[in-house]
Amino acid sequence: MSDVTAKPAALGVGSILGEAFSLVFSNLVPMMIIATLPAIAGVLLGLLIYGPVSLNPTLAMTDPEAYVNEIAGIPQYMTYLLSIFGFVLWGFAAAAVTYAAYATRSGEEISVPRALSTGLKHIGPVVLCMLIGGIAVYVGLVFLIVPGLYLGALWFVIMPAIVIEGVGFGAFGRSARLTKEYRWPVVGLLLLYGLIMFGISLLSAGLQFAFAFLGTLGIILALISGSLVSGFFYALGGSIAALTYARLREIKEGTEMSSLAEVFS
């Protein structure tokens, strides 16, 4: 006779986080190629819109007056366009990295062209779902932190649901079903990831500030380090989401990674 009071299987927050780091570092080159493309594209577009000032990310800290003078004549709508473009690139990279992480975890080798084409294929629902979900989470965090974190956990596997299952805008419901009974462990996972991001961001900001005093070489180093840090965040975040999704499907549906590999064929 089955034990109806048995507790659900543990999500394994520590295991997911550790495996995500292992996955990224064991596939560092292809993962970083995919994940740093948005940062590179953002630098190029910033150069086109802002001119040479965009090549010095620390100018606003070291000489605020010079920075303001440099950008004073740039139309405001150009700044909005750059922000929109950056958000779309963010969604594109997140989708591509999520695909790459899941494909790797299911036993396939990472194909950079295939990951990028998959990200592009799902760019519409990815960007819109990220926008809707992001606004809701932001509002929740601003007014009451706990509801914001809860919504973040509720919709944490939206990206893999879109990229792997192709559910489109049904990703909200799919994520809600998969995360049911596991939202507080996912909140813990989000907090740990946030702490890691915060620590690395502080280190990166310190390095970029130090680079600002090295002239042209420092600017180049600051841009490279900023792009690499941004790419690492994309790679790690996408891997965590993909592994969490896989673990939830394994717990709730008994679906093994190997049986899901066929979705990539």
C-alpha cells in the first residue's frame, strides 16, 4: 500500500547550482561565444549611437561632467531604441543559452549555430513573456519583496518551456504547473544566484574602475571584462533554468533527459 503522506522529492538546489557551474566551465568556449554576443552587439550599437564615449564604460564614474557633455546632444529616442535592442538581445541570448545547456545535459555536444537559430526561432514569445513576467516580478519586488520573489519562482522555467517544448505563450501556465510545491526552493535558488551575481558584479566594477586609469588599454580591458562577466551571467542563468526545468520534469513526470533529447532532432 502506497504512503500517501510521503514528502515530494527534493529539488536539490545545491546540486542544480553545482551542476550549472560544472556545465558552464566544461563547455566554456561555446557557452561564452553564445552568451557574449549580445554584449558585443550592444557595444557596436552603442558606438553607432553614442560615438567614442560608449567605448569608455567608466567615464560616468571618473568624470561625470565630461560624460554628460558627451551625450547631451543625443536624441532621447535613440537611448530608448538602444534599451529595446538590448532587451531583445537579452532574450535571444537567454533562449540560445538555455537550449545549449539543456542539449548538453541531455548528452549532445553544443552546436553554436543551432543554439543561435533556436534562440532566433523563439524570439517573439521569449521577449514578450520576459517583458510581461519581468514587469510583474519588478512590481512585486518594489512593493513587497516576497511576492516578487514568489512570482520569479512561479515563472522561473518559462524560458526552457518555450525553447524546449515550444509552448509559446502557454509557458506561464506550464511553468506554474511544474514549479507547484517547489516555489520556495526555487526562491532559495534565485537568492543564491543573486548573491553570486552580486559578488562577481562588485569585483567586475572594481576592476573596470581600476582599468579607467590605464588609458586606452584600460578602456579595452574594461570592455572585454564587462562583456565576459555579462556572458557568464547569461550562461550560468540559462544553465540553472534548464537544469531546474529538467529536474522538475523528472520529479513530476518521470521524464529522463535522454528521452527528451529527441526534441532536438
